[in-house]
Amino acid sequence: MSITQGAAPQKPVSAAPPTVKKKKKSPVVAVVHPEGCTGCEVCIEFCPVDCLYKVPGPENPEEHGYISVNGIVIVDEDVCIGCKLCAKYCPWETIDMVKRVEEEGVAA
């Protein structure tokens, strides 16, 4: 003889997983011109999303047209939100905001 107690009502199972909203990328992205970048890092201080990184400069900058051996700043375009603060505060005016180029599917 089995005794059954009232089973708790079960929630309906959803067939589709919850949708994740993708953030829309800004239409513009920062571009640092290495020829004018001194590596002063002012732009890095103003970036709200930390998309700017200092990298070593060339050993012989005059051969490449660069003015700094202290390093130059590069932009992580996947992180850049196009806020324009880096371009606004760059003392050397070497950062431009350019239209973002969307990558299309790469054929294998």
C-alpha cells in the first residue's frame, strides 16, 4: 500500500533560452596615429572603458616617422565605445574618431 502526498505543481518548461541583449557598437571608434603619439598616456586616464593601451615604441623611431621611443598608445576597437574623450584630451591632437568598419563573415 503506497501513500502519495500531493505533488507540488510544476512550472512549465520554456523551450527557448532567455535572450541576451547584445550591446550595439558605436558608429565611430578612436584611432591613434602613431607618428604623433608621444606615449604621454593622457588619453588612457580619460578612457571610461579602458580600451587604450601603451605598447613599446620602435627602437629607431626616426626610421618609421615616430617621435617617441617611450611607447605609443593603441586602441582595442572591440572595447571602444566612441565617447571621444581620448581625442578631446590628447595634448598632441593625434587621435581621430573614424567610422567603424564592420567585419563581414570571413570565408574559410
